[in-house]
Amino acid sequence: MNRSLVAILAALGSVAALASDWLTDGKDPQRTNWQKDERIFSPANVKDTKLLWKVELGNEPRQMHSLFVPLIVERVNTSSGPKEILIETGVSDNIYAIEAETGKVLWKKHFSSSYTPPANARGGGILCPGGITATPVIAPTSTQGKYTLYVASWDGSLHQLNVADGEDIAAPAKFMPPNGKPYALNLYKGALYTHTAQGCGGNPNMVYIFDLATGKVGNWGPAGGGMWGRQGPAIGSDGTMYTGTGDGNFNPEIGAFGNGIIGIKQNPETKTAELTDYYGPSNAAWLWKRDLDMQVTPVIFPYKGKELMADAGKECRVYLMDTGSIGGDDHRTPLYRTPLICNEDVNFASAGIWGSMASWQDSKGTRWVLTPFWGAKHEEFKAPLEYGEVEHGAIAAFKVEEKSGKYQLTSAWISRDMNRAEPPVIANGIVFSYGSGEDTDQAFPDVGLEDTIEHRIPGSTHATLYALDAETGKELWSSGDQIKSWNHWSGISVANGRVYLGTFDGTLYCFGVKK
Amino acid sequence: MFVTALAWSQDASPDRIKALENELKQQRRTLRDYGGLIRYGSENTELPPPARGEDRVIFFGDQITEYWNRGRDQFFPGKPWINRGIAGQTTDQMLIRFRQDVISLHPKVVVILAGLNDIAGLHGAPSSEETILDNLTSMAELGRANGISVVLASLTPICNCYSKSGARERWQERINELNELIEKYCSQSRAIFLDYFGAMAEDGNLKKDLTSDGIVPNQAGYAVMAKLAEEAVAQALKRGVQ
């Protein structure tokens, strides 16, 4: 190999290494929510973060859903040259491509659907909003600067679009039944993974795996308990996807895996989806009784030669597991279970852990696990560093430790109070998170269960974005009242000195520091 | 005006506000979970069913039961006996959680010690002795209907050893009246009567050396109770449900 070729390859390698993308919800298939490639934000300059732009996209909300986590591609070759592009998904079957530098909409795609849900199906309501409910996923192609966007539309079709211009790359293909509620797509080694919940459209709650090479779809259902981890499944190094399951009986003997965690793998020969591992908390019966779903997307990370996974649920504990056997021999024993962090009152709607987890490793080699939680901190749960009373939610940070061969999560800090703390993102020593401002109450003393937009939208306020020191949890910056609306079931993404957040009113905000 | 201003300044002090907030928080918690189902709900589901031949016993009650093994890891070490006491509860609250905390755990025997907080009117107006007995009777009948032998304990005595409380003197009279009703019910229903009162009282008062506050037994007090409880449980196991 001659020297000039080596120099070119080295240059390409370094470009690739410096590329700061956010191609999938949760950043990567493991759902770490860790932006390892951030070079612009730093703990020193994040205090100078400003609103760089905001854009009203015109997406019509459905129920409480509006905009999902923006995906980011740093360098897309377009007809007008390379651009950093955001892909923002609107629940009303809309995809927007936005120039990251300016907030200008480059193209918009709307998926028309003539589908009418069956009359006898569970439909409508906050839990079944219709439209696109899964954050799409982006993959690079063999052509540098060309990316494919994979989207599951309302009618259950899989679309493949060119990120540069929104044009179809392939004809839509059948992915799942229409009007279901899939969660964020994950892409791993040529297969797309998702799962569904709430029985929307009369569909059973299933895992779906779409094999891109053959177009075959494998599916598997836990017979009780929808799977509603917001960032979809997390995928381990051997290709097994993991996710928590919602309310339902946990009784593996009859094939029921509610209120647990399941591991599903694609059969390489048949492309079917097969159960390979499962875990049921020892108090799964209590979780089912009190509507304390295990509804959180797990996070997977390497640790001392093992692959570990952390997950949680509304009860407000974090479980640490070894993906080699997530529940041990009896499927009921994780490596470690934290005490209750919150939800002393066993509130099924406005307390507990919701959404997804996060994990990162600092420069000293310490592995961290972070979780958001809603509601007040449990009176008996303490962290070495705390920042005032937590009444509405916060981020809790743990260090992963091994002591005498036993693994544990050691409490490190709890952030300031946030009004419904949402899944955090770690970027270059900073934890970004936000309080969504959503009114999450579903039951009221005068009317009982009333989970309707008429009750919840008027009670929702506005989101507030925070930047925290990742090692101490200390607040470094906040957006104050600059964000005018709230959001539901959304999230943030970070790349290249910018953090993005969409709100219920259809506005996409970009905060950042000048390069 | 001075008195009013003083009262206002006292009412508005940060400590007073904090105390009221805490009280409100406790009241809210009670309202949301009146029966106290959260306290042992999760723990119960983690208990395996009794092993073959296991003589599981549930001790069910209020603070006198809950504090029995305070500061110690085990309740009656070596015995499959389970503490399901919740401090501050009245008998109507206990009735709500009787299925979750007793029946669902499939014990052979339940030892019920309750009623003092009803007499003290902890959740509003004091209950009459008959109302308290109604609740105890309901628990006993639920237990028997589910194959559980029932031991009904007398209320433990109280004393003014560490304070001068007129209320406690009034409670003492009512404790005696309720204990008579419980004993009578046991004699008619074949529930076993467990007489803590007789062993712990002197001239109607809780012996000073058996308590540190005049209500809750200390270690010496619980030692007296333990011996009596063991005898009653042995009797209940021998007799079985009839």
C-alpha cells in the first residue's frame, strides 16, 4: 500500500471517528444515550448555551403525541453540497429533514393512509394515538455521505428513504399490521427491531424483526404485557434484543412474560423471532397488581469483560443484569437490585421510572448508569450528592462496582428537581436532561380514572432543559422558561455542540454553543 | 391584638409550616392507602408458599406488633413466624389488609393484637368497644373460613409511668372493657384468648419495667409477651381449625 493511499485512508478514518451523529433513538443499538463523539460542548462552556433557532413544523398533534427524538447525520451529501441534517418525526405521519445549522426545512414527507381501524378495536385515547409512533432509524450506505432512513408508518409499512432528499429508495414493504403502536426502531446487522404495546388497532402486543435482505418478518408475543419501552428494544453484542414487558401475568410455564424482561433473537436460518432469555422480578405479582409495568428501554454496556444491562420500571428500582443470563438460573435473580428510589405511594401514573436508561464511562474508567424518575424521591433513598428536595422528578446516577465478585450499583448523585425528568443524554462530561412539563396524572378524586387530553393538556406547562455536571450532578445551565410548550413521550438528542428538543405545539428547538 | 400577632407569628414560623406540611403529607398518604396495603404488599409476593409441614404463623396488629423485633434481623429466630404489624393502624384498616397480609400467606395460625389505636381515636372519633369487636370478629371469621387458627390477644396495658395523661386514664377503662369482650368472644367462638394484659399489668397499669414510654413494651415487655404467644400458638397448632 503506498503512502498516499495510507494517508487518504487515515484521513477518512479520522473523519469517521470525528463524525458526531445520532442515527437511532438512544444513540446506538445498546441505547446508551451516550454521545461519545461530542467535542464542542464541555462542562466549561455549557453555561454559554443559547437558543440558536427554533422552527414551527406544522405537525398536527395526535392525542398528546407530537414530535419524537430528532435524529442527526453530520454529513449528508445533498444536491447543494454536504449538510448536517436532522430527521424529525411528527406523529401525524410526517417526516421532516432540517438543516442543523439554520433550522431550515429541506424536505417533508407525509405518508398517506386510507386505513380505517376496525370498530371493535381498542383505538384512540392517549395510549393509542395512531400515526407514526416509532422513532425511525438511519443507516449509512456503502456510498459515503449517503444514508437510508427506515420508517414504520401508520399503515404498518416499512419505508426506506434517502436522507438527502426524502425520495423512496425501495418500495414500501409490509412490516406489521396497521394502526398498531410500535416503539423506536432499532437496526442491527441487517435487521430492524421493534415491539408494540397497548393492543392498539386490535393488534396483539408483539416483537417484530424485519430482515432487510429477505424482507421476511419474524414476530413473537409475550402473551400478556405490552412492550412499551420508549426507545424500543436494546440490542446486545450477540444480536439479542431486550425489552421490558408491561402489566400481565409472569408465568413462564404457560408462556406468559408480563412484568418482566425478555430477550428475543432472530433465527439466522428462518428469520423467525425466538425467545432466548427472560427475567421476572421476584415481586412480579405485586407489580402486576399495582400497575407497576416494567416499561423501560434497557441499556447495555461492557464491564470488566462482561456485558451488563440495566433496566427499571414504575416501581422505581434499577436492576443490573448480565446478558449472559439476565435472571440467573431461576430467571428471578439479577446481579443486583437497588432499593426504591422513588414512588413511595405506589403511584401508577405520575411516579416511578419511565422511558429509558443511560450509561457512560468516564476518563478514569468508572462505568456509570443513569436513570430518570418521576415524582418525589423515596425518603429512605440517599445519594452522597443531592441538590435540594425532589418532588417532581430527577436524574439518579449510579456507579457500577464489583466488590468481592458481587456487582452493584452505588448511588453517586441525584440531580435537582425536574418536572417529570426525562431520559438523559451524556456528552463530553455533561448530562443533558429535561423536565417535560407534562401533566401525567390519570386518576382524580372526583371522577376516578380519566386519562384524557381534556384533563391532561390544560394541566401541562412547559419543558425545561438542563445541563448537569456528569460526575457530580450539579446544575451547569438551564433553559429556564425559553421553551414555551411541553412534550409527551419524546426525548432529546445531542451532536456537534447542539441539543434538540421537540414540543407538543410542533416546535423544534435547537440550543447550543457557538462553534 | 398582641396575642393574635403572637399566634400568627407562631403559626407562620418555618418550623410550624414544615410540621404542617409533614402532617399533610402523612394524611395524604393515609388517604391514598388507608388500609396500608403498600407496606407489605411487595414483600408478600416474594414469600414462597409454606413448605410442606411448615407451621407458618402471622402476627397481625399495630405498633405493638410492628416494633416487636425492632433493631433485630429476625422475628422469633428459627421459627417461620412473620410480623405484619403496622404502627398507628386501627382495626378497620387492618380488616382491609387482612386478605393480603394474612390469608394470602397461608399461615396455620394468626395472632391478632389490635384495638388500642381505635380507643385512642387515631383516625377521628374513638370507636366504641362493640365496633372494635365487630372488626376483630370479622378478621377471626375470615381467618377460620380460610383454614387459619385464630389467636385473639387482649390489649396490652398502658401506664402513666412517664407522663401525666388524663387521656390514658380514660383509655385504661376502655381497654379493660374491650378485653372482657374479646375474652367473651373467644370463649364463644373457639378462638384462643391470649391474655397479655394479666401478665403485664400491676394494679391495672403496665408495669414500669416492661416499657419505656408507657405504651409500647420494651425488651423485657416483649420477652413476657413472647412466652405467652408461644404457648398460645402451640395450643392453636394442636387444636387446629374447628
